[in-house]
Amino acid sequence: MKYLIFSPIHSLIKIQNESFEIDENSYLELDNPEDLLVYPLEKHYLPTILQLKKESNKNTFGNYTIYKVEFQTVHSGENFLIKNINGKFASLSGKPYVFTVSDNSNSKSFKILYNIENPEIISINGVFALQGTLNDSDYLLIYVNDSFTEIIGEVQIEKNKISSIINCFNIAKHGKKLDLEINTNKAKIISDELLYLKNKPQIPKHTGARNFAFLEAVMCKDYNLARNFLEENLSKKLSDDHLQMFFNDFDNITAISNDEFILFKKNTPVGVFKLKNVNGKIVDVV
């Protein structure tokens, strides 16, 4: 039995230490079925592993078994970077960048909204990640737990662990010390600690900014800081549980005015709150 390999585009096939080029007008003939690494030599396509013993896209003709290589496409733009790990591929393409992770049956992409510099595709314990810099911060985009996670801040990678200090980009200059353990494409949070990037909270003077900072503190569950914005008697009345139950969980804030705000959870409004101030302190919330 002979094996014929066809490709719809110009491609490079690697077999051990040898390489063979084929295109739509040629083919590769083999005597033995084995796994083949096929690299596209045209833009917008990802490499693939052709597993001849398992492939379903084959036909027989006389003494020949015929295989046609199938490629997955990537977003428009040149294939800027490509990395292969055990039959899975990651690529960085386009501008703005799109990071794509795929195997022979599935592909997921993430559009990067930042202008990252010095991008590099790396492996963390067999898991794909994109590493780079963003302004004065480290940038890490990791595909784990079947989703993409962006980390911006100080990042350290050691074997199967990621340690990072993440900038929350809020008024008080909160940060998070996040430690992750990566194992078999799953991420386990070892620690998730809230801190201040400048060792103490930054307290604004303007009433509108103070109100916004109060809500950000509640959102971060930094209730000690939140009480600093409250009038003393009101602060004593409200426990952490009271604050959490009153505002519920939210992940975004939109200011309508200096004292009125809409809170959102996953882009869905969860409430509108008005903060009443006297001498720079919140005396009531309605």
C-alpha cells in the first residue's frame, strides 16, 4: 500500500530530519503511515499534524490511500509568530494582534486591545501564553481553563507557577498579588491578595472622585478603605456584610454626575446609587 499526501496550498512537510514541499499541483508519496508535521507556506493558515493512522479525510484508489491536508485559518494579517507543542499550535497575527490557540479540531482566538511590544509565544508547563511588555509593565496572555486570561503588571514565571502584581487601575492605586499554579491546562489560584501599589491608598480631594473611589473600594472589597469615605456614625453602623449586601457584586462603575452612579455586573446594570456628602464625607446612600 502506498500513501499519497495532497495539500490545497503550498506547504512544507517535515519527516524526521527531511523536508518536502508540495502544492495544489503536486503530492508526497510515502511507504509507511506516520504522523506528519505540515507547515503552510502561505499566509493566514496554521500548521497542522497529519495523523495518517487516525485521519478520516482519506480515500482509497487501487493500491493507494489518499490524504488531503486540511488547515485552519487565522485572522487577517501575517502569521507573525507560530509555536507548536505536542500537536497544538499558537499563533500571533494581524494588527491589532490576534492570539490564536488551536489543535486539529478546535480553534479559539483573542483580540488584544493593547499595543504590546516584544511579543513572544511561550509554554508554561505545556500551556500556551503570549508574553510581552506594555508601557512600563509586563504583559501575559495565557490560555488556561478553556479561556484567555490577561495579566498586566509585574510577572514572574517559574516552571509551573506564575506570580504577578496586577495594577487595578483605580483611584486608590489598588493592586493584586496573584499566584497561579498551572497543571494539565488548568490554573489553580494559590493566593489572591489585595494591596496598595504605593504602600498606602491614594485619597482624592474632589467630591466626585472621592465618591467614585468609595465605590471602587467596595468593588474591591476593601471595606476598611470604603469606611474612610463615610461619615463616622454611618461607618460605625455598617459592617462589611452590610456594605456587600447593600451594593451586591459589581465589576464596573459609570458616573452620571458627581454623586450619582450606575453599577454593572458583566455589562448588565445592577443598580443606580446616589451618594449624599457633607464636608467631604458620605452621610447617606439612596
